[in-house]
Amino acid sequence: MTFENLNLIEPILNALKTEGYTKPTPIQAQAIPYILQQRDILGCAQTGTGKTAAFSIPILQLLHAQPQNGPRKIKSLILTPTRELAIQIGDSLAAYGKHTGLKHTVVFGGVSQHPQTDALKRGVDILVATPGRLLDLMAQKFINLSHLQLFVLDEADRMLDMGFVHDVRKVIQVLPPKRQSLFFSATMAPEIMKLADTILVNPAKVEVTPVSSTANTIQQKVYYVKKSDKKNLLIHLLKDGEIDRALVFTRTKHGADRVAKDMTKAGVQAEAIHGNKSQNARVRALDNFKSSKTRVLVATDIAARGIDVDDLSHVINYELPNEPETYVHRIGRTGRAGANGIALSFCDAEETAYLVGIQKLISKSVPVVENHPYPMTAKDFAEAASTVKEQKKRGGSGGRSRWGNKPSGNGNSSGSANNNRPAGGPRNGGGNSGGNRRWNNSKPKAKV
């Protein structure tokens, strides 16, 4: 199938040709016809499958067909959770709609509102917004949604994760009841479906991949490593010249800054991107990464949403996420649009329960890399377990770990190398296979 088969108008087809797009992705091929029929959409597709084009292309076509009489009014609102993703959607609208004559603008927090309000005063057809800045500008009477015809809620699962559900509901309350609504999410947990039910009317359901799955084009591996050795392992891996650029994930902003600083000290060009950075700093860091001026971009999950880098070969989970769905989002930054990608994860003793949850969600075992310079031993597991136990005695959280992986042998008293690893943990010592092995999803047995 080609884009010509989707009955798109010439202005959009010409723009797509300029961008080098000829064949739609599955989510685009299925969603675009429904949207052009003015159906509500419930779309589930993993990140990197082309959701942005799936809704932006038909929106441009539907609005282009309408006569322009008088001042421009906001006819379409695209609500998205992060500044980076809002900017990406704005760039896509500019590329696909360059020959349509339609106007759009993007509003988000963290920067001065004056350029945004100036654009709104000139009039726009399509508004891309993050929830906080949208509600702020609505309260200041800069935004009027009474003429809205098309509403898009993008990355709905991340909206809930980031605590935007109340803001989303506030926005929905002021939208015209008669409208076309498009709801897109990478995962469809029960709370997501409840939100969808409040927005959509008899929606067409588009699901191109199993819920919470990872792309088959992504090669996944996990390294068992002590927390204190993660820095050294990352430096070791980056000595491989095949890693042209790597997007590295941490759980916290402080962690992102620390890793970027460590890499810079080691002679690796690295920058951090997270919510505490100014918008100009975030845009500059992303531009440097896209142009390969920066080899490593260290990001938190929230800041990374919307990062769309062509030919990104490697994603590295310096710290495993404590929510399995976040893993799907992270590694989806590579292996996009059918390309191959590699996702490497570091797992310390306190993170093994997170790995169990991830493998359960994606319904596959992640191969373990055994022959690396910083393997974790059964002793490391025992020490970490003891630390967590002591923290719990003192009333601490134990590092938010859900420990269920205590060191043990394999029930064999022969004293072989396999007896030196914790259940479900890394194999150390003799008998190294010199490569990767898969470990059963039933191990380690995490307490939940």
C-alpha cells in the first residue's frame, strides 16, 4: 500500500514525497481512512510506529477542505504530555501541511508565553498544547475552543503517569460536545480505557501490535552489574565504535546530570535532558544529539517523550524503570519505522524485581550478557539484600525495591560455578558460555 491508496489530496501527497515517505505504517494505513470518515478513534500502537502522522495527516486534509471565512479559529486541538513531543508534532504539521495554507502553533510551559500568545492572536487552525500551559492561556482568555471540531489526546497513558488526568478532564469539559475525538496510547490499562470512554463515541478501534509489546526489530539484552559499577560498564560499552549515538535513561533528574558528568569526564561527549533544564537548553541538547555533535544524551522518562531521532541505534537503560510500561516507551526510541535497534539494560541487585515485571509485560525473556568486565556475583546480591532488609527495619523504603531474590544455589551441593549465583540472577565464574543466554521468566521469583 502507498499513501496514494489512502485518497489523500495532492498538497499532502507532495509534502510526503518531499519528506521521502511512500508507504504508510500499519497504524497510519488503518487509522487515516477512519479519521477521514470522521469517526472517533481508539488507537493503540507502540511508540515509534507513526502515530503522529496517523492523526496529523487526516486532520490537515479535513480542515483543508473547509472554506476559510474571516479570522482563523482553533478547529483542532492536539493535547500531548511533554514539550518535546509537542514540538515534534508541530514539526510534523509544518512538514505535512506546507502546501495546505493551514496555520498551527505550539504552546507549552517553561518559556515565555508572549511568542505563543502573539501567534494565537494572529489566528491558528490547529493548536498543539501541553495541559498546564493550555489551561493557563485559557484562563487568560487567549484561547477559545468553542469552534473546535477535532480533538486529539496523544500519549494518553503518559498523561496519567504524569498526573495530568485532572487537567485533561478540565479541558474536555470545555470542548464542544459535538466533535470528532482521537485517542492514542501505547498501552491500554483499565484506567486508560475508563478515560477513553469519557471522550469517545462509538470509536473505531485500531490496534496494530499486541498491547505493551516491543518491536521485533529491537535486539534486547540485559547486563547484571553492581550499582557502583554501572558507570564503568557504560564507559566500557561506549568504547565500541559501533555505538554511534546512545540515548541513556535514568530514573531521576539528578541521576541524568551525574551520568552525563561522568561520561564527559571519561572523554565521551554527553549532555543531560530533563524537566529542570530550561527549554532552550533542552532544545539545544536534542539538536546536538540529532546532529551527532553529542554522542550520548542522558534523559529522564518524561523529558524523553517526543525524542524522535533518525537512525538511533542504541538505547541504554542505565537504571531500569520501576514501571514495566515505561520500558516499552524507552526502547521504542530505537528500532523505529521498521529499522533495527539495540536496547541494553543494566540491572543491579535491587532492580531484579523490575526486570521480572518487564519480562512479564512484554511476554519474552531478555537475553543476559554474561561475558562483561563487571559481572555481579551471589555475594553482591546477598549484600544488597542485607542492605534492603536493614533499611526496612529502620522504616525505610529499601530503595523502592520489591525484593524477592535472595541468594541461593541451584539445589546442587557439588560446588560448581552455578551454585555461586542467586536464583534468577547472573551466572558467574566457570562455565561461561562466552555469549548470551536466556533465563526463564519464572526466575527470579519476585514478591508482589
